[in-house]
Amino acid sequence: MLPILACGAGIYLGLHFNVLILLPISLLGFGAVLFASWSGYGSYDSLRVMFLFFVSAQAGYVIGLTGRDAYSQVLARLGFAQSKRI
């Protein structure tokens, strides 16, 4: 469930923000995994979950970046945003 949520969050961030947003999200994910490791996970399991979170969030960010142009065209066609046409 965590990789799907992290990938979805990465897609949203890739559509709306620049690359610097990955740093606070990575720190937030690190804090969440650190907190979860105190509640009973072992150190190896915590590192594996943290790595999976980072990879899936960054993969989702790249997917969001590649879909940014198509997403803006869909929004312009539906009338929610301005078109980039001259």
C-alpha cells in the first residue's frame, strides 16, 4: 500500500511542483519510517521500506513530469486553465 501511495503522491508533486519538493517529501518519509521502526520493525525492514518509499516517490515524480504537458492540455480543454495557444 505504501508504494502505491508514494507513487501517487509523486505523480501529484510532479504535475504541480519543481524538483526541490522531493527533498521535504524524502525527509517526511524518512521521519515516518523512523517512527515506524520504533514501533516494532527491525532495522533491515525499516531500511527496505524507506528505500521502497524513496524509489516509488521519485518514479511517480518522473511520471508526473512526463504527463505535465498532456495534463495542462486536458485542463485547458475542459476550461479549468488557460490555454498556451497564441
